[in-house]
Amino acid sequence: MRIKIDGWEQRKLGELAEIVGGGTPSTGIDSYWDGDIDWYAPAEIGEQIYLESSQRKITEEGLNKSSAKILPIGTVLFTSRAGIGKTAILLKEGCTNQGFQSIVPNKEKLDSYFIFTRSEELKRYGETVGAGSTFVEVSGKQMANMELMMPKTMLEQQQIGEYFQSLDHLITLHQRKCMTNR
């Protein structure tokens, strides 16, 4: 049953995006590493909104010999364990290790920045449904089943995303100003 409220409706994240896990090439095989493919680890996801380059890179061979997958520009990386819920948006194609369940928006159904603005909600959901004895982890299937209230139109998502993007930009400018005035 879908709930509808004034132009918004409840949708499953998996209806709006593909949820993609990551992978790690064998660290014992040198030919898998130091290539030109960005490969992100959860520790690299901090307070930044956008990602342009990873600390470590893998080769085409490393990509092909692991479960890592190339993620398109606009993918929202979502850490799925050991600090569930850190998010960032890819500005350049890349891949991740298995500590992610990345959200690859269907370009006709989900705006990247709009879903990024829902990071706290994504985090709470991941912490609630995640399981594990050593550390809590949320699966791709669990993420795909997350229900969200969404605007019916892509235009409204984009407008909301742009509004929050301009606020985030303004906050960043003020933070820089405060740092230089110290």
C-alpha cells in the first residue's frame, strides 16, 4: 500500500535506485594496485559532500578480479558498516570496498543531491535494520527495502536538492571565513 500526502508518496529506495556493494582486490597481488581507478574506503568519507579522488587506486585487472564495480558520477556512497551512514557524492567514476552499499540513482526517478540530503534518515535506518555480532552492517537488500516519503516529480526533488545544496555551500563559505579569521 502506498501512502500519499500532498504530492508526496512512500517509495522503496530500490524502486528509485540500484544499491551496489563494493569489493577489494587481493592486497597481495601488486598488479591489482596503483592503477587509475578510484577505490574508496569508509575512512575517506568525512564531512565533504563531493568526492573527486580516492587515496588508493586499483587497476583494471584488480577491478576485474574483485567484486568491486564501477559506479557512475552522481552515485551516493553510503557506508554500510563500522560507522554506518557516512555519505558523499561521486564527481568522477569510481568504486568502493565492501564497506559500502552505494546508491546509484535512476536518473529519471531520483536526484543525487536530494537523496544525499536524506543522509541522517538513511543512517538511522541502517543502524536500525543492520545486523552483526562483531559490528553492525546493513545489506544492499535491506537498503533497497527502505521506505521513504518522496515527491512525485523529479522537478520537485531537484528543487529541494538545489535549495539544500545552496545552503550547504553557504555554510561552507561561512566556515572558511571563520577559519581564516582565527
